[in-house]
Amino acid sequence: MSGRVINWYLQRITGAALLILLVMHFWVEHFAAEVRTPHGLTFEVIQQRFFRNPWFVAVDISFLIIALYHGLNGVRNIICDFSIVTKPMRKVVTVVLILFGLGVAYWGIMAFVGNEHLNPLNPKGTSVAAVR
């Protein structure tokens, strides 16, 4: 199987995965029982729910990575299909998009797991409420 065929299949698979992860994300973040409190949905409710269960972190990180692949692969396909791009330029476009995707993925993952101000279990003991 060629790389183009693999990318074609992965585009369809990630599209279906995005639909499933989107439903999971909306259910967890917007329709769970904590939303129906008198105070409604607050940052603290999301933060407590998020860090109490590692599955929430895993679902959101998966959502990020799959959405990045799906989106950047689509951008690459558009650039290569609908513009006059030579074969060497396709490789440059691919490398630039891969590097951009890795940078955004790192940045996004660090926002989930590496931000000490968002994590109530951080070693410094500072919470968002203390920072405000």
C-alpha cells in the first residue's frame, strides 16, 4: 500500500474518530451531572472533574492529536491537489506541516498535563483560586 492510500484511509478513520471523540467530549464537559448544580458549569467544576479522572485527560489529548492529524492532512491535500506544487515542494510542505503539528501537539499536551496552575495536585500547592 502506498503512502497516499494510507493517508486516504487515515483521513476517513480520523474523521470517524473525531465524531466519536466530539460526542464524548461534549458529554463529559457539558452534559455530566455536575453541570446541573445550582452554580452551573464553572472552571473549578471542570478542573476537579478533569484531574480526578485520567480518562478525561486521555480523551482530550486523543481528541487534540487526532484533530491535528485530520486537519493538517486535509490542509496538505488541499495544497498539493489544488495548487501548482512541484514534487520537491510537496516534501517541503509535508515537513513544514509535520513540524507545525508536532509543535502544536506539544503545546496542547503541556496545557493539559504540564501547566502547574491548572493542576490542583501540583507540587507547589498553588491552585487557580490562589493565583486569582
